[in-house]
Amino acid sequence: MLALALTLAAALPAADTTRVPARAADAPVAQLSVHRQSALPLVALRLSLLADDPPGYAGAGHLFQHLMLPGLEEQVARVGGRVQIARTADAVVYTVIGPASEMGQLSTILRSTLHTPVAGTAQMLAALRQVGEERAAERETAPSYVRAALRAKLFPAQVSVAGTEAAAARLNVAPLAQVWAAMYRPERVSVTAVGDVQLAAVQRAFASIPDAEPVADAAAPASTDSASSDSTAARPDSASVQEPRALVDSVPGFAGDRAPQATRGWIGAAWPADSADPAAVTVAARLVRDALRSRLPASFVEVEHWWTHDGQALAVVVASPAPALARTRRAVPGALAIVADSVDADQVRRAAAAVRREMVFYARTPERMAEVLGSFTDRTGRRDAAQDFFAAVGAVDVDAVRRALAQLTAATRATVDVPPQKLPTTP
């Protein structure tokens, strides 16, 4: 069986939500994290770039991924591997999975993603279409619509990773080298390797990554003072472009939207939790989920801990048939208080054990393990953040859960309500 690298002997403090560079600006190589699993002759290499899309060019990072994906897939397939891409709220991520004996070639292919993408007209149009379809899909179905609407209320600065239509139009004619130069810094690169590999071999494979390439003209569109300040803080030494200062991305509003039609009513609620202990919020989310499922047996209930460099939140998404909607609308707002009043130490222990068990199960393959470990590194800048969090969850007690629930309850709740579709009656 695959060895689990997440276990630690003692609980360490939970990671905070501050976004920091993956390594010092003068470090010679990307930050590396290697977890050896020798049971299978496979390796998963995950490369991430902490990349805030330049103001006015929301979706640039994900567009670059779609531009590069066909070439990556062709190259990786030659050595019997496969490629995964993901644009999270924290990073642009590429993962290659293949034979451990081909790690050298796989690492070469991964390093190619750190150069300016090159695309012809046909490639650009195809990539823009794919990203546009992803952007539209966020509002096409009720569950994705509810989550996107809640995020827009909680994190108004967090534009969809698929960008906006206006930004896509700019990217279609923008000099890609300038946009890439505004995003790429070698100190923001992190590599996680999981599988039948040795640390020394991974260090040799990623001993050299591209330097930031200076561009004669400015590298990123200018924006308003507030947007420019945020961008500079997250992307040191970024240049400014000679573009109109009106180029600012914003979350497309949901007010007045026609919500997707659904045969059930969808109720969403989310509470910001920026100052709460992440491990306690995760355990609290499990307890709230169990409580709501027992009270709403006819409904679909999910309770999630959202956590990115933009902050944390506990989100509830419930789908109920029309007869149960009134009960759902009463139960969801008070769910946190009900759990806080009734929770005991035994419930917390069981919930924490269930969370840890799911983490172990989810990370049962090399690529999943790399995803878990790498995503924590992207968010916190610390290589051991996933291990620390795993240990911290096991140390959560009933008092920590009550404190987290009290902080959540005191915060302003965001809500979304999608009524069920009224089906036409047949004569």
C-alpha cells in the first residue's frame, strides 16, 4: 500500500491564511518537497506558480494553461504518462504522472511551462473558447451557481479563475510576453514530487528554472491605486504597463441574474472565518453537516470549509424539494448555534477522526498526495503545512470547536436562495 506522508507524531500550530512567496527571492532553485513511495514505480510531479493574474487580465493564468495543454499532453504521452492542469484560487498548477524511470523527461516537460506561452491565432481562439465555457459553467447549474454567488459575496476581490469576458477580449490581443512577465517569478515556483523518487534526483531535475524575463515595455496593465497596491504586494517588483488606468477586473455581479432553473430549491449560506483556527473550522464543518443531515433527511446537504489566501469561510449548500423548503430556510441560519449548544467532546473526536480518515483516503494515489501537499504549500508558503494541519485536526477539542463556531456566528452571513422550477401542468 502507498505510504501516507501526512502523519506526524505531534500536533503543530495550524497554518495561517497569509499568502507568502514559496521561497526567498534570492534562492537558487524552486522550493521542493519530496515524499518517497517506493511501492509502485510511478512518480507524480506537481509544479505550481503562485500567480495573481495582472489587473485587467483576469483568467490569464488559466488561459496559458489551455494554450500549453495540447503540447504537454503530446510530450508526456510519449513516455507513457498523463497531464493534469488546475487553476486554483492560489496558484497555476501542472501535474504530470508517469513512470519513475522517466522522471528526467517529465521534469523537463514541466519546466517548459515556466516560459512565455507561444500561440497562433487558432490556438488562442480555441483556448479562449475553452476558458469561456468554464466561466459560463459556473452559472449554468444550481449547485455551482450557489457556490459562485456565495464566494462573490464573501471574497469580492476574488475574480473567477476563468476571468471575465472583458479580460478575455484584452487577452486576445495582448502581448503574451508582457502578461507572462507580470505573473512569473522563480521565487513563486513550488514543486512537489510523490512516488518512487529520491530527493537528490528531484533536486538535480529542478536545479535550474528560468529567470524572470525583463520586458522592454511594461509587463502588466495599470489599474486603480487599490488594485495596483494589491497586485504589487502579491507580485514583488512587477512592472506597470502603458495601458489605460481603467483596466480593473471585478467579480461579475449576481444581483439581478436569472438563476439556473432546478426542480429543487437551493439554499446557500456562508460565514467568513478569517481569524478562526482552520483545523477547528474543518471539524466544525463536519459537525454542522451531520446535524443538518439529521434534521433535513429529505434534502441534499453539503457543508464545506473554504480556505484560500483570500480567507476562510464555512459554507452550507442545501437542495430541498419544495415541501421541505420552509423547514430548510429555518434550519440553515441557526445550524451553527444548534451545534455550539449541543456539541460534546465525543462528537468532536469522532468528527476529527472522520476528517483525518478522509484525508488519508483521498491521498491514496501519488497525484492525489501531491495535490494535497502542494495545495497547502501554495496557500501558506510552508512545505510541511499539510502535515501540520493533519496533526492539528487530531488535536482539536470541544473548546476549540465552540470558539470557532462563536467566531463564525458573530460574522455577517452571506445567503443565496434559488427557488425550485415551476413545472408546467399538462391539461
